[in-house]
Amino acid sequence: MQCNECQRSMVMTHDHGGTRDPQAETHLQGCVTCQTFARNLQGLDGLLLADTPDQVRPGFDTRFFARLNEQRKQPARRWHLWHLVAPLTGAVAAGVLGVILLAGPRTAPDLGDDLEVAMHLEMLEDLEVISNLEDTEAFEILAKLDEDDLRTLLTEEEMQ
Amino acid sequence: MLAFQAGSEEAFVKLYRLYRDRIFNFARRMLGDQAQAEEAAQDVFLKIYRAKDRYRANSKFSTYIFRVASNHCLNLLARKEHRLTDHGEMADHPSNNDDPESSASRSQLRSIIAEAVRDLPSKQAAALLLCLHEGMTYRDVAEALDTSESAIKSLVFRARETMMKKLSTQLPGAEEVAHAVQ
């Protein structure tokens, strides 16, 4: 067994308990490097755990519940918009796929078409990323989308 | 959480009380600053409140809330807004019940640790903190960080390797550490 494998095994056992891999145990008996690693693994955790939990400062709860009340007062319009992202992503994906399929195979692809397809794929990737984000981040990105990009996407959806 | 989804505001307050300190401390260790960690922790609970309908009971609530907290801290770090360059700013808001001497030594220790954590790639830092301080399994951490279990094993291992090098002077047998981890 190599030192690296032995050390990985030690970290896993260290994190989740249980008995150490017999091969790692044998390696450890005769390897000064890994013995030092084992010692320092304990030392490192001891040091990190010395950073004991702290408490929030006075007024934290008051500030939080004030923010929560503010949020309750706001209409949930952003949430409604968020629901449009997933269907829009699907529709646009279908639209772009349709365009690509309808265009059919080309014997001599030209650079302009490739560029267009690449741009569409890039937009699709953006939308996939958006659909995986929390709502706040998603709308920050949506806000940055160019108006022309959105118009293109919607046109393609209508064509489909 | 299911009670909160069903409309019980009281259930949300219970969740908040239960997880407030854990989320705050996770954010503090990730961001390295008390004030920013407090704001981040509040943001996390506001997100949980806003997105209550999106919670699915197929994972533990603790995994879910740490997923939200990790994403939020990773986003903040990615935007560089919370990357502090002067570690003199770290942990400089002593908590209410510290005596000056222990507060100073703890502050110094925190500065050293926080600097080492800050130098880690953000995802390694999150994986290590969740494993070490929250006692989460690799599987739960993987779910929280939206990656595979094997990726988490690797992240945690590399985080520890790097930390051992960074903190070598603070560890027992310090002079041997640099050789041991190479």
C-alpha cells in the first residue's frame, strides 16, 4: 500500500469511526511518514475544534424578525416569475432542438450556422444553470440577459 | 419543517431557534467575519422561509438547511465580497461573556485558523467544516454540496492536507509535518 492510500484510509476512519483497513494498519506500523501524518491528523482536528461555537450578538433576533416581517409584507411576485423559468427552459430546449433537426445534415457546414448553434447552446446552458439556482441568484442572472437574447428565445418558442 | 409547510409559523420559529447558532457558526467559519456571518445566517433563514414550498422531505432537514447555507456562503465568497484581506478584521467582535484574556487568545487562534480556512478553495472549506464541526457523513455533505460522495472524500482529504501544511507550526511535531504531507 502506498502512503497516499494509507493516509486517505486514515482520514476516512478518522471521520466516520470504525476499524482501520488492515492493509493500512500494516503499512502504518512500518512507515514513519504515515505515523507522523496520523499524529498530525489528530492535532489538526484538535486545533480546528478549539474554535468553539460563538454566539450571535445581542439584537440578532430582533433584527432577524424585523427582516422577516418586511419580507412577509412584500408580494410574492418574484416567486411567480420563478415558476416561468423551468417551462421556458424546456420550451426553448425543444425549440432549438427542432431548429437543429429541421435544418438537417449538411455536407458542407458553414461557419455562420455553427456559430448560431453554438450561441443557442450557450443560451440553453445559461438557462439550465438558472434553473438550478436559488431564486435570488436566478433573477440576478435573468436580469443580466440581453433583451435581444430573450426576444430570440421567445421567437423560437413561437416558431415551434 | 413539514409543520411549517403546513402553515405553522410557530414551527418556523422553532427551526430558527434550533439551527440559528449552528448556521451562524458555519457562516462565521466560512466567511471569517462575525458581522457578515450574522447577516448571512439571517439570509439563510429568510431563504428557507421564502422557499418553504420547495422543501421535499426526501432528505434530512439539517442537510437541506446546510445546503442552503453552503450555497449562500459559496456564492458570497465567489463574489469576493466577503474575502477579507486584512485578517485583523477577523473575529474582532468579542461575544458578550468573554473575559479579555481568553477573548484575546481565542481571537488569535481564530485568526490563525480562519486564515488557513480562507486560503482553502471554498468547496474544500465547506466540506471540511461540515464534516468536522457538524459531524455530517460524507453522504450528507455530498448532498449538501450537490456533488458525489467520492468527490467529498477527496475534498476533505485535500483540505486536511493543505491545512496541515498551513498550520504546521501550531501542530505537535510541527517540524515533521511538512515532510509528512508531501
